[in-house]
Amino acid sequence: WTYLDARSVESYMHLVIPYIPRWKSLRIEFQHYAPYLLSAALLACCAADEAVQAEMLENISLVHPQNDDSQEFFLFNGYAPRLRSVTLQGVRLAWTPSLFGNLSVLDYTHHGFTSGQDAFFELFGMLKVSSNLQELRLAFPPYAYRNLHFPDSEVPPKASIHLDKLQRLTLFVGADDIPSALLQLVSRLHMRDLRSLSLLATPPSLGPPQHRHYREFLKNLPPPFPRLRTFFKALPRLAQLSHFRIEHSWCDPSFVLGLLEFHVPQLKHLALASTHITDSFLWALGEKLRGRHYYVGHLDMQKQVPGVWHNGPVTLSTLET
């Protein structure tokens, strides 16, 4: 892989910019650091000119994990009517309806320039614009620059986002705990037709082969996320969910068993991948799954789990796999 600096990138882009109206896809990926790489690659696409409007563009992938340029890029003079799929990592874009209002697929890794309430406000605005998504992946890597602030940003207390077409949702957390921005966002989402949910996290390091004794390995095992109970309360009941995957620091026994009992009545496929799975966990899981076909209408779910809206008769389907 050739090392590129900003001047080289700018010269390459100069060759292809005249053909923007004919582009069907755009993929730019930098896995190394150099100053102003994104500016060199994207500034020519940000002119206030009809010549840079992307009439045929269907998908964009912009990846630069080591980017330290926090500026926001307004692409293609705000015009890309056929754009349906976007992958972003380390990049900030002006999220306008004219560009992103018709997206079907979004794979978004948070850039880390904002955190907490500011990050929540940013993500809320993005999903409000892209409410027609069918597939969404949100990733939160461990780094955070925290040098951008939106002092006047505010989301009304009762404001929510209806993702009525969303079928598949993947949430990845690479940090030691679930970010507060994700907790706030999940509590505002309505996903009435969601069929697949994956909760992913960074796998533990196994270390050298000679140090892989099980007891030694357990000493270095990262614990489940401390905010799992908060996430449990924030997550809405997913009445249509059929496929569920839970990995690593998400895989706490009480969290998983609580989800099976209250949140996913139509679940058919469950995948667990974690070193937190013990004999006692598997025993409790078996007991929980064995009883899923029973009528549980006697449970007062408002009392059992604060924040769960459903209160009344529930029939839980049995798993196929």
C-alpha cells in the first residue's frame, strides 16, 4: 500500500472530478495518517456548483480512522438523488435531506469529535433525516477527541425517531462501557418491524499460547458493560425480532435472560459468543427457553421491568436455533 500525502491525493482527485455526474459509487479509504488527507480528497466535491452534483451516485464509502480534521463536508452541492448506501468512519458530513433522506443502508462509525449529549444530538439529527433506513450499523470505537461542542443543541424531551422500515440493526461498542449517546439514542427509537439485532463488542485478547490456561485467562477477562441494566431499560420491546446475536461484554446472564423474558416474544434464532458463558448461565438459559411456550399473562411487566410499555397477556414463541 502506497503512502499518500495531501498533494498526491489532490492530484489524483483532479483527474476524476470532471466525471462526478457519471459516478455510480465513491470509495475513499486511508489507513494511515497524514495531514489534510480528507480535505484534499473531498474539497473539490464540495463546490457550490451544478458541475459537482452526483446524479447517478448510489453508494459512498469514506473511511479514515486516523483523521484529526473535524470540519464538516457538504458534498455534491446537496444533490445525489439515487444515493442509497453510505459507509462512514472518521468523517463528518453535513447530513441534509437532499443527500441522505432516501438512504436504505447506513454503516456509521462515530468519528469521536463529539461525545455525550453532543454526540447524541448529532446522531439523533442524522437518523431523523435518514428515517427510511432498512439496515443500520452504529459503531463506537474506544477513542474520543471531545473537542467539538454544540452549546445550543437540544432535543425535545418527548421527541422520538420512527424507523418503520428498519429490518436489521447492529450496535458495536469498542470502549469499556456503553456510551451515554447510545443509551439516549436507543431510548428514542421506535423500530416496529425490526427483525435482526446484533450487539457486538471487542473480543478479549487471548495472549500468547503458553498463557492461555483457563484460570489465568479469566483473571484478565473484561467484565460485562456496567451500563447494561440502563441499556435494558432504554431498549424498546421488539415485537417482531426473530434473530438476535449477543457478544462478549454484552453477554451478561441477567441481561440476556431479562431480554428473553420481556423484550423479544417472537425470537427464533439466538447466537451467544462470549467467554462470560458459564455452566450456571447455560443452565439458567435452558430453563428460560424451556418455559417460553407457557402463557405468561399473569406477569405485571410494568412492575417487573420499569420502562417496558407492554402490560398484559404475552405468548413467547420457542426458539428454532
